[in-house]
Amino acid sequence: MLACMAAQEAIAQNLANASTTGYKQDVPQFESFQSMLLDRMSGAASDQVGTLGTGVTLQDFATDFAPGAMQATGNNLDVALTGDAYLTVSTPQGVRYTRDGSLTRDANGTLVQSGTMAPVLDSSGKSITIPATAKNIQISPQGTISADGATVAQLGLVGLDSTSGALKVGDNQYSATKPSTPSAGSTVQQGYLETSNVNIVKQMVAMITAQRIYETNSKMLQAEDQATSKAVNTVASVTA
């Protein structure tokens, strides 16, 4: 039942972020409890033969790094990343990584995320400033930013996958112990945003399934409680 509750929480989190740019869904990972030996005290007699399974427990939440769909925005500062590439941003907590490519310029011309206003970093770990007078801003598939034909900066891109030690830290950002170079074929698509990879229909089905399993287990516990109560109160009085 606790595992079902954890699954419900993960599903609710995914559904709440179904429209969040670049969000990667959480997938609960379950494992079986080690079989519990009953009445196996050292040297003690036992009427129980074998072992009794004790259900499952939540092991962890894994991040599904599958890509979301591309959505055209017409904003020349928006970028959608393909492959395993992630943007590098600066936060008060340190360097973080994100697939949220909804970008804008602040009052100083610094390239920042639209939502968090976190500065986007270049390949040398410095913030990127685009001249306020620039009219034609181009971002190449390799992440090179040009303003009116002059190269301004190279986006600081890293590769994140299940082996990178990536950990969600809020604001649609990740920390990572082993970020890598983006794999071959990873690109930056100007004028697009990556949508969430959450499939709403599948998540709703999973939520209903978890709810049904929870209800079934609850009814089994109630039946067991009633049987135990009858054994204690009825059978005991008859034998007396």
C-alpha cells in the first residue's frame, strides 16, 4: 500500500508538469522485499513450511530521459535541444543543467531563462551578453550564437543520461556528478521548445491502476482483520 501511495505521488507530479517545457517524467522503481522466514528462531520448532512473500517496496524514482515533442514558437531566443544535450545555467546554489530552453534577455542584455531568470552559461562557464542593438540573432545547431553576423558566444552544453548522476533539484533543473560531452547528433533547434515527455493518457491509466491495487490491498487487510477478530472473540468463547 505504501508503494501504491508513492506511485500515486510520482504520477501526480508528472501530471502537474505535463505542460512544463523540457520536463522529464519520474518513474517509480519497485523491488520485492526479501522473503520473510516465519518462526525460524534458532533451533525453535515451526509449523510454517517455507517462506512467505511480503510484497514490494519503493526502491527509488528514476528519471525518464526520453525526448519530448518539438513545438515551434517563433521566438528566436527559444531553443529546443535534441539528443542528450542540456543547457548550463548559473544559480545561487551553483551550476545547474536544464532542457528548458525558453530564453530571453534581461535589462543588461544577459541571456537568461524566462522562468527562473538564471543566466545561461557559455562553453567557458561565463554568462552570455547579446548586444541590445542586435536585430538578427542566430543560434546554430551546434549552439553558436551570432548577432548581426558576428559570433557572440558558444552555448555551454553538457550531456546527461541515466549514468550521469543527474538529480532533480527543482525549477526544472538538475545537478549532476558526471556530466559529459553531448553525444554525436545532439543539436540546438532555434525557435522551438521541447515539450514534456509525459503521456497524460498513460499516466491516468497508471494512476487508476495504482488506486485499484491500493483498494484491493485495503479490502484484504479488512478481511484479515475481521477474521482475526472473529477468531479471538467468537472461537475463544466457544472453546471456553
